[in-house]
Amino acid sequence: MKIRILRLGETVVYLHAGVLLYGVYVLMIGQGRLMLTAGVSIILHELAHSLAAAVCGYPPDSIELTPVGAVMRMRDDHAVPPLKSFCIVLVGPCMTLTLCCLSLWLAKAGCLHAESARLCFMNNLSILLVNLLPIMPLDGGRILMLMLRGMLREDTARTVMRSVSTVAGAALIMLNLWLTWSRGGWNLSLACTGCFVIYAGSVSAVSGKLNELRELMDRKIRFEQKAAHPCCLVYASDSLTLRHAVKMLHPRKRTVFVRTGEQQICLTDEESVIGAYLRTPGGLVKDSAENA
């Protein structure tokens, strides 16, 4: 389950519900400061990815924050040239490395307490090393994915990466269970990480278009299961594209688009807009209203 928290231009940011549960667990074991530092580093890391993608002309459709990092999705990720894809992936680790160097420089300049600088440095160094592991959705896995795309078919490469992430996640879960059985204690950090590696790997190894279709179908099923649900009105100008309209759908309410015609007000339900978008993604909302 994920919660839509904000929209940055064309990018929708989601928060996975597991982050809240994991946050409570981390606070219970007394690692709140570590989680806060890691959270800021991960957000800056993912922001660098997003800015690089936007500069290259491929702004991400969505970013999902999970307990093991963030998953950035681009709708036409397969259409991005390999060199641009590599640059988009590489800029994330470069940001984390910059944070490592910045923490050392601030400590040397006396602007940051030595203990805080050490925590920031070790945290970012750990993120950098872990992030280069060749499993999805980590950057190392994305680099391996780019290499596999040059040797295998697209669907085969995605299947291989999804399998690698599943095996890695299962290994982390088994390792955590073995450590718990052999040494005692109930620190389940590795098991939680393994579960989300499996989840994030399966999500990120699926094409952006298929993920988008799944989300729209889940939305349709969710509303159909409710006898009554609130609605919200959204103004649609004549220049509003169907792609942008789909991003404006309210996460918890059925959306009705209002368009002022020449002499009348037109109401278009979200089903018509979604149906038109799936047929012609580059169309306009006013066309779906006229054909409804």
C-alpha cells in the first residue's frame, strides 16, 4: 500500500506504508537519529536522479519512498538512450559521495560536530556501497540492467533482474532468521530489508507503462468495491493533456473534470478520461469530453 503525498511538476511522489511501520520499529530500538540522517541522504540521492532525468528530457512519472530507498519510475524508460540512462543512474552515487566529502569538510571547518560528521560520513558511505550492489532497485542493479539490455531482449533482462532481486531478498531474510536462531534477540532489520528488496525489485523491474496500468486498474477496483465515495471537481482547460489529467486524479476521491465550453459547462468523469488516455496518451481532455 502506498500513499500519494505530493506532486512536483510532472512527478508524483508516493510514500509506502511500510516506511511508517519501519520508522516506528527503528524508534523502538533507539535508532531514530540514524534513520533521520539516512532519510535525508536518500531523499537528496533520489532528487539528484530526478533532476538529471528532467535535464535529459525524461522527467520521472513517479517516485515511491520505501524503507530501503526510493524507486523512481519513468513511463518510457526503455526509450531513454543508454548513455543518458547511465548518466541518470550515475548522478545518484555522485550525490552520495559528495555528501560524504561535505561532512568531512564541514567537520574540518568546525561547522559540524565531530560525532555528527562521523555519523553522516559513515551513513552516506554505507548507502553508497550498498547502492552499488547489482540488485534492483539499487543503482548497481540499474547499471547491470543497462548492460543486460545490450545483450538480451528487454523482457528477458527484466526477468533476470527480478529474479536476482528475489534471490537476494530471500537470502537476507534467511540470514536474519539464522542469526536470530543462533544468537538470540529479535532484531529483524535484515528480514524487513529483504522483504522490501523483493518488493522494490519486482516493481522496478516492470516497465513504467505496465506499472501505470496496474495502478489505474487498482484504482478502478477500489472505487467499484465501495457503495458510496466522495467526489472532487478539477478544472480542465482546453490545453490540458490526458497524461497530465491522469496525474491530477485525487488519490482517495473519484475525480470529475470540469471544462467550460463556448456556451456550456462540460463534466467528464474519470473513467472517460482514463479510457481516452489508454487509447491516445497524447490527446486532450476536451477530446474525451466531446467523445464521451
